[in-house]
Amino acid sequence: MKAIYRRLKKRRGRAKILASAEVKLKGGLPAKLVFARDRHKKDWLPLISTDLELSNEDIVRIYGKRWDIEVFFKMAKQHLKLAKEIQCRDYDALVAHTSIVFMRYMFLAYQNRIETDNRTFGELFYACCQEVSDISFVEALYRIMTLAGNRLRALGKYCEKTATAFFDAIMQTALHCAGFVEKPKLGSNF
């Protein structure tokens, strides 16, 4: 790998994919080597694919997904005792043990995500969350129905009693399902 990497022309700067080459494996099977930058070290990682149609970016993306699977199995075997905690030959017991180990992993992964992954673009995420929480579903439905009623009035030819009864029935059903007894308090934007 090092000899192949040395011969290739590398991309400059902070490129994630440093170089790639098509090679032949033992037995003559063609393959594609992609040298990606290692995020944790100042080094490179060789990735190999036998699908020559895949782009370099797709190979890196697929390996990223596969790496998550490898981390899962390492965690399940080494830390959650997938194969060491139980000694049985009964199929149902093995399935039960495996399910319990996988549930442990899911709890740990969920907790890790809650503590470390904000899925945010700075303050934009929090601003959008605040805006969404400012208006309830029932209030949004009420606004939409009022706008629809105003549009019908602007058209001119319709039966106002029928339209009002229709809109009121929809709102009453929505309010009843949401646990309200009366119309929601609307903000100043309405």
C-alpha cells in the first residue's frame, strides 16, 4: 500500500480523498484503491472496492457506514459480553441473550447521542426550535382554516353558512382531539 501511495499524485490542501488508483488483486480481479485522510491521525487510510463504477466519495461514504457496524460489533463483543456472558446451546436462550446485549447497546448509543449530538448549525437550530414551539398544531390549523375562509369570501360565490359550518366542524374535531374545550388563544400575528 505504501509503495502504491508513494507513486500516486496527491490532492493538495485539506482534501478528504488524497488519491485513488485502479489495481488488480490476486487472481486478476480489478479493484479500486482510495486513499482517504484519517481524521484522527496525520495519516491516510486505504479503502478498497471491487465495484469500479463507484465514485471515490461513494466508496468513502459506504466505508463510513460499514465502520459504524464494526464499532457496534466490537462494543457488543468486548464491552457488552456478547459471547462471554452466557454459556448455553439452546437457540431461544441465545436469541434472548443477543437481544438483551443489542438493547444495552441501543441504550448506550441513545444516551451518547443525547449528550454529544446537537444536530445543530449554531444558533439557527435553537431559533427554529423556538419558532416551532411558538405555534401549536391546533393554532396552525385554525390559521389555515381562517385563511381558506377569507379566500372563499374573496371569490364571492359560495354559501357562507355551509363553509362556516364545515370549518367549525373541522376545528371542533381538532380541538376535541387535542384536548381543548374552546378555541386556542392566538398570537398577535393572526
